[in-house]
Amino acid sequence: MTPPLQIRGAALRRDGRDLWEGLDLEVQPGELIAVLGPSGSGKTTLLRAILGLEQLSEGRITALGDPVRRAGNRRIGYIPQQRPLPPETALRARDLVALGVDGHRFGLPIPRRGDRARVDGLLEAVGAAEYADRRVGELSGGEQQRLRVGQALADEPALLLCDEPLTSLDLANQQAVIGLIDRHRRDTDAAVLFVTHDINPILSRVDRILYIANGRFELGRPEEVLESSTLTRLYGTPVYVLEAGGRLVVVGAPDAEEHHHHHHDEDDV
């Protein structure tokens, strides 16, 4: 069986700087790979390259058996960062989810037989049925993010790309969104690439980690990557992985942002 995602010899350069190079990655059906690294390391750019929105400097990407193309592939789902929609947004919750069902059609979408039932099913699946007819601008960030998950799952994607979907969500909504993604993965055997700043909420569900930093990367099981000697080699400076209160904390990683839960500067700790 062809893996849902294959990356061969990939390199990406921006402004004369290597974000990463020599990247070989295969994501298997049902596998969840977390992508970690400091801001500016190229995590989101990797997802954009898989979506056909960025061009590699070298190498190739094959998604669901086909070379990536700018026109996109409806069997690749995408969940963006949680960014609250403006309060004046007139779309109803069901309209936002419906974009995943009929948003690819040209012109004004004309409802087809079964579309309404499909949207209702998605709303029910992501726990949004009770506010299906409310305007999305009136909803909380967590409620809006549930709708984005429903939209992304509309075509039952065999490959799901998640770009920091937990940002700004409280713990309850983080766990709800993670549960929806994980359930889709287990029910459909979809492959998942999950970019995150904080590994802790999803650590128990992760199969492998791709950690990008300092123009290099490490790929392996969580216990292989999230340990002091591996991250020290990756960053080229002493880095320590500690466990505190059941959570992993990375101490001393350069360029760490203060709000990152999985790595902090020594002074922060």
C-alpha cells in the first residue's frame, strides 16, 4: 500500500537560509506525527508545501499517490490555527461546515440531495448541533474550532494536516479537538501531521515526532526525540528535557517562545 504522504530529499530555503534540507518522511495510514520546533523553523511552511501552496527548493512530495499540485486535493483535510472570527461574521455555524461539503463548487452552491444530512451529521460528530443555526461570530473560540474540524472532515480525508489547532484554546476545548481528530484517524485509518508548540496535550496519541530546529531535524518515536542528548545535538547547545507535574519541559532551547509549554528558556524555568 502506498503511504498517504511521501517526502523525498526535501529542502526549503528562504532569504538565503536553510529552513530544512534532506527531509525524507513517510506517514503511514493511521499514523499521527507531531511536528515541533521553535517559531520560524518551517513547520507551517512544510504543511503549505504539502498543500501545494509553497514550492520546495529541492525534492518532491507525493500525497495520496499523486505529486502535490497547486489545485489541491479534496482528500487532504486542513485544520488551521484557532483565530476567532469577527463578531459581525454573518455565517451560521452550519454554513461554515457546509463550505467543506460544497465550497469547492463554482458559483453559488446549490444544495444537492444529501448535503443537508451530511452537514447535520458533521455538526453532530463535532458536538456543534446545538448551535448549528447561530452566527459564528457569536460563538466562543472553542466552538468555532469544532466547526473548522467539521469542515476539514467533510470529505473524510485520508491525510489530515493540522496547523497548531489548539492555540488559544482552554484545556477542555483542547481535549475535545484532539479527541475529534484522533477519532477520525482511528475510524478511517487517516494519516495525521500535527504541528504544535505544546506536545503535552497530544503526547499519549503521538506515534512519531518530527522536530525541526536550527536548520536540522530529528525524526523518531517520542522517547527517542524528546530527550536531552537528541535535542542538544539538534540545537548544537546544551538542552535538557525535564518532567514536571506529568508534563515535559525543554530547558535551554534557543529561540524558544515564552508561551511554549514544551520548551522554555532557562530563566523562564
